[in-house]
Amino acid sequence: MSLVDPPVAEKHALWEDALAIPSGAFLMSFGLSLLAQIGGVSGGIAGVAILGSYWTDWSFGLLFLLFNVPFFALSIIRMGWKFTVKTVITVTLISVFSWVHAHFLDVSTIDPLYAGLFAGLTVGVGMIMIFRHGGSAGGFGILAAYLQARRGIRAGYTQGAFDVIVVIAALATVSPYILFCSIVGAVLLNLILAINHRPGRYYG
């Protein structure tokens, strides 16, 4: 028998969620905006929305919100209303913040490799903040959160598998070097998730 009692998880207060979720959404939207400005691509539904913005006149934010709607139903059924409400708020904030970045941030001269790395870092940290406060960034993140909570499969592994699929789909649109920079960022993102977000690692 252990001489030290295991730590007891303490739920986040409402004010903590109210600060953390917008902060995480802001970081994620910032990273995604960097990728969009260099013509790069991300993984998951965000990547699908970025590619859609290249192929159409629709903005990333609007496509990101629309593509997430079917996943909200999965969230309600599998993860419950509390998780779903936080996820809807997160997705909406990412869509809004992406519009804000597009109007106030111009990094067209940034080195693509630096942008890919910085995007992977900010999106990864933002996702951890949102996951740890009981929500997700929508899309495949809902499935990743569900599999980790119910099956013990690390969210980073699930997210990484979907990222590979989206990156392959981007081959016809994104230049090889920009795609390489995007992949480097995606690898960093999923390493951050795999190392920092797994069962038993975090309490609260």
C-alpha cells in the first residue's frame, strides 16, 4: 500500500474555464492564421477548412464552423452537454479570432519553416488548455477526446492519424516545401499532445 495518498482531482471553477477556453482558442486561431498566411495546411477539420478556403471564396472561420456542426451531434451523444457547450464556444471563438487575426495581423514575410513550428507550438498548447478544461476544438478533436476518455488512447495519436490523412489530401494544392513546413509543425503539435495530455498525467 502506498504511504502517499493519490491526489484528488479538483474541478476547475467557472471563472477558470471562462479564462482558459478563450485563451486556448486564441492561441489555436493564431497558429492557424500563421499557416493560412504562408499557404500552409493543418491537420483535422481545421486543415480541411484551410484547404476549403484556398479552393473557394469562403473564409476559414466560416468553413471551420460549418464543418464542425455534424461533430457537435456526436459530442452530445457521446460526451454530454457540458463538453459540447464548451466545444461549441471554443469552435465559435476560433472562427471569430481567425477573422480578427486576418484584419490585424500581417506576417506575409515570415519564414515558412518558422511559421510551421510556431503554429504547431501555439495550436498544441491551445488544444491542451481546452482539453484540460473539459472541451475540445471540435471536429476530430471530439473523437480524440472521446477515445482518450473512454478507451485510454492518447489524444495525440488519434489526432496525428487524422492529420496524416488531411496532409496527404493537401498534396495537390500546397507546394512541397510549404507542405514540409506544415508537416513539421503538425509533428510538433502532436508530440506536445502525446507528452502533456494523457490519462493520469494531469489532475484538475
